[in-house]
Amino acid sequence: MTATLTRGAERIHAAFDRAKAAGRAAFIPFMTAGYPTAEAFPAVADALLEHADLLEVGIPYSDPLGDGPTIQRASEQALAGGTSTRRTLALVKELRARHDTPIVIMTYVNPIYAVGPREFMRLAADAGVDGLILPDLPPDQDIEIADLAAEYGLAVTFLIAPTSTPERVKLVAQACTGFLYAVSVTGVTGAREGAALGEVPAMLALAREHAQVPVAVGFGVKDAATARQVAQVADGVVVGSAFINAIREWRDVGALAVEIARGCQR
Amino acid sequence: MSLNLPSYPQPDGRGRYGRFGGRYVPETLIPALDELEQAYGAAKQDPEFLNELDRLFKEFVGRPSPLYLAQRLTDHAGGAKIYLKREDFNYTGAHKINNCLAQALLAKRMGKQRVIAETGAGQHGVASATAAALLGLDCIVYMGAEDIRRQVMNVFRMKLLGAEVREVTSGTSTLKDATNEAIRDWVTNVRDTFYILGSVVGPHPYPAMVRDFQSVIGEEVKVQLQALEGRSAPDAIVACVGGGSNAIGIFAPYAYLPEDQRPRLIGTEAAGEGVESGKHAASVAGGRIGVLHGSMMYLLNDDEGQIVPPHSISAGLDYPGIGPEHCHYSQTGVAEYVPVTDAQALEALQLLTRLEGIIPALESAHAVYHAVKLARELGPDGIIVVNLSGRGDKDVAEVMRLLEMERDEGLLDKDPERVIEGVLA
């Protein structure tokens, strides 16, 4: 760990440490802000936060090119309901008043540029956000975003993929201050048939050589069984589309969270 | 060997044109972009690749395309000579084929059997399907449901050529969504798939590579104008810009000349129903700096960063952003970007058709409109070259619908003289 950890990074690392001490991988559910509606979102988030080690909240975006159809449709619905960047941060602020669990924001970079990087970081810090996950920002594209995030006490998370070369893994791992997000498959987000863990262990071994932060795995984790597989090799398990599917199908999100959280036990 | 791919001072080593451009994409794609950059760099120096591309340009596309003095248009405009660079002569009907053939040839060289493309009006899709058929590649084209409805014949052409057309129903069901879907496909199948990107947009090296392939347009103008007028540079060049590939193809060979040798470079943006109406596709005049499809550029997006759906009479200009090199030209004053409305483009389309017997694409009509205005401004000693990027066949059904609408409103009584009065008013 680096000497000057931001507030957000400290809180995120502590959450991973607590999970590890309890003999499990950190459970990191994802939910699109304002889904299924701005009114119903806080209850969904509460249900997830009850079992989460960290919560990932997505800013709904019109052109989420790293996401599959499930999250894209959730974004469209949330946007149609009036949830956007500032509203997302306001929703997080409400959650922060009730929960101490670290909350990280997943956002494409355009909303950050539109609000203005400094103003965005100020709003996020004020809302109690601990970190940012940036799916379309390779760390060597824009140093300013990471520097500004640090200035406002926020941690940043960048992604590696099965296609990443050793040089890229090193560069990305060293740039992360929150946790490192390893994408399990070559593709976009979404629950998949069959677990595709094939390339993950080798990727994680490489990542751990360079990362000073915990390593979480996401994309395609849909139930307790896939979570269990991932939990054997990763410090954290990210689950997104499965929860959005559950809401769409009127299933109990809390019950699914319990089930997947149990799957994170080692 | 007679084909050389140019080397320009931009972008910088990080794929930036000033602050524009870059690579804002999921990490999964970065190694593929590195691979592409390397493969393109090598191909650009390889006589075998250049010879083959040169042969295809000449024998398959029909290059060089003519540079034609539009005498009747010039006479009516009453000022500078107006030349048309006839990219509408190209096989498949537009400049798009230059880039598609070159990228498909590169795909083949890289050993990729599967190519994907996105298309709005269908011109890039047809050109991609054509190149794939010629070179024996599997081709999948992503197209918005709304555009599929508007461009039935182009969809059929692609299928006839053996391509699979995948309908996109997400977002606004138009070009930007088809592009998102193509990028998602690429992220998923990146190891064996080549993405034939249709304009000077997207992550580095695409804007530079597409520009280089389209630069053949401007390079030909230099030679042709020299033969016709004894000078290689006109006073002004006018080209329409959506993403901006035809414009960059005719601008770039002049853009890096010293200022005193450089013609005025003017891009016409689709102003739709007027920039102030909010219904337009004018990214420079009505957008702000943002990131879409992997690149920083002028972009139609609201104050929270959500992309604003563009509008244009021309499906080919209906894109919310504009290539990063154009953004840089605009910011540094190398080129000007002026808005031209739907109505003005429709007027120019009729004007060129009546005076010269050339039915231009609605895209190109935007450039024609501005050239007519500019001709008077420059006066009789001036020379203007308009990039006539494509022919209007694909648009005639839409034009018929629009003009019948106008006739109902009593507006369609324009003989050339009256049309030109309208244009110059």
C-alpha cells in the first residue's frame, strides 16, 4: 500500500480486509442508479447494502458501450425516469446517511467531462462516494481524472481484461488506488450461461505481481455457484446484471444478495 | 508503384490532435488498437500492399475521380469558378469505398476473416459488404432499426453482397447506437475480428488511418487542378461533415501547408432545422467537448453528459460528433465549419440537378449550397473545389417525399433562376 492513501482508498481496503478476515471474498453488488425508478432505487440499494462489503452504483448513461443489453436497458429506464449524474450523486448522499458501507460510482467519462472534472469530484466527495470505476478510461489516457479524484479523497479503479498484455496489466494495476477490476471474459457486462473462469487465474496471478490493491473480478457472475468459483481466486466478486434481471423479473433482490454473498464464502 | 499514403504531423504519439482524439475505450480493446496501429504502420510502407490498393482504386473503384468544372452552376452563382470533385463517380456511389477497400485489405493482411461495420444511411455498409465480397471475408453490418426502415434498398444490397445485417434497437435506433453495437461486438470478438470503421472518428489509430486512406481525394485534386488551372491549390475547398471522412480526405493534403499556401477549408455541418432549434447535427456550432466512441471531440451532449440525438435531412450526416482532427482544425483556425440547414441542402440538391444534370447525395448538397454563396464572395478570379462526396440515388425516395410535402405547401415552383435567388438571398 502506498504511503498517502486517500480517505476513500482506506475505507475500500478496510472493507476488503474485513471480508478476508471473515473468510470470504468481498461481495460487491452493482445497481444502476434510479433503477427501476428513482423512488424505488433506495429500497433496492438498502437491500443490497445489507449484505454488501462494497456497493457499486452506476450513473445511467445514454451510450454505455462497455455494457451488455441488461445494464443498457436499465440505464435507458433510469434516464427516462429523470435520473442522471447529479441525481445519482444525490441518491448516494441519501444512502450514505443510512449506511457506512463503502460506495463506489461506476461512470463512463463523458458525464465527468460534462459536469467538469473538478466539480464532479467535489459533488462525489460531498455525497460520500469512496471511489470511481471508469470502464472507458484506460489509465494512460487521462492522468488529470485520477489526480483530481485523489485530491478529493476518492480512490480510482481501472480495469484489466483477458486480452491485456503483461505491460498493460502492470500499468493498470499500478494506477489503481481503490481496487483492481479484472474483467473475467472478453466481452461486455451481462450474466452468461456457463462460467468462463478459464483465463482468470492466470490473469489474476499476473495482476497480483504489480497491484498494491485488492483484485476483484466481474462480468458474468450470476449466482452463488459462479460467485463461489470466483471467490476462490479473487479478493472480491462484482455482480451486476443478475440483480437487474432479478428486479425486472420481480424476484426478491435481498434473497438473491444473501445467496450470492454466501457464495463468496471460501 | 504510384500510390503513397501520406504522413502528416498529426496526431501526436498518443493519438491526439491537440486535446482531441485519444483512446477512450474498454481496456479489452487497447491491445487490439496497438496491434492495428502496428499493422497499419507496416502496411503503409509495404509496396505490395500499396500496389494492390492502387490497383483496386484504379480498376475497381474507378479512380481517379474526375475534377469537373461546373460551368452552368458557376455562371448562375456569378462569381468564382466552381469545380466538383466527383467522388459520386466511385463504384458504390460515394467516397466510402476508398476507406472500406483499404481497411478490408488490411484485415486480410492481418489474417482476420471476420469484418464488422456500422452504417447509418447504408453507404458505408454497402461499401464494407462490397469490399468483403471482393476479398472473400465474412461481413456483419450493424444498422439502427430506424435507418433500416429508411434505407430498404441499401439493406437489400448488403444482403445480396453476402453480408449479415444486424438490426439495432437500443437507444435511438440510429447510427450512434449501431456504432455502440459494433464496438460491443468488437470487444467480444476482438481476437478474430476486424472493425471497419466508417469515418474519421473512433479511437486512435482509426481517425488517422481513415484520413490517410481518404487523402487520395485531395492528392488527386492537386494534380488535376494543376493541369486545368496551372495551380495545385484552389482558393477554397468546401466539403460536408458528419463524422468528416470525405472532408478530411480533401482537406488534409492542404491542411498542413504553410498558411499563405493553404486554401480556405470549409466544412458544412448539418444544421437540420437550424442550430437554434436544437434539431440539428452541427457538432462544432452546437456541441461541446465530450467523449464518444473512443475519442474526445465536439459532441452533442447535454449538461450532464448524456448524448443528444442528432437530426439531419441526410442520414449520412446524422451523427452527434465530429472527427477529432476537424475539432483541432476548428480550434486552431485551419478550417472553418459553417451550418447549412435541411431546407438549404434540399434547395442546393435541386439547383445542381437542374443546372448540371447531377443529382448529389443530400450530404454533398450541404457543401454545394455553401459553395454557391461563397462563389459570389470570392469573385470571378477565385476557384472553389466542392467535394461531391456521393451521388443522390439513395436519397431520391426521401427527396420525393419531402418535395411532395413542399408542393402541398405551395413551395415547389422553383426554376433554376428562382432557386438561385433563394440560395443567394
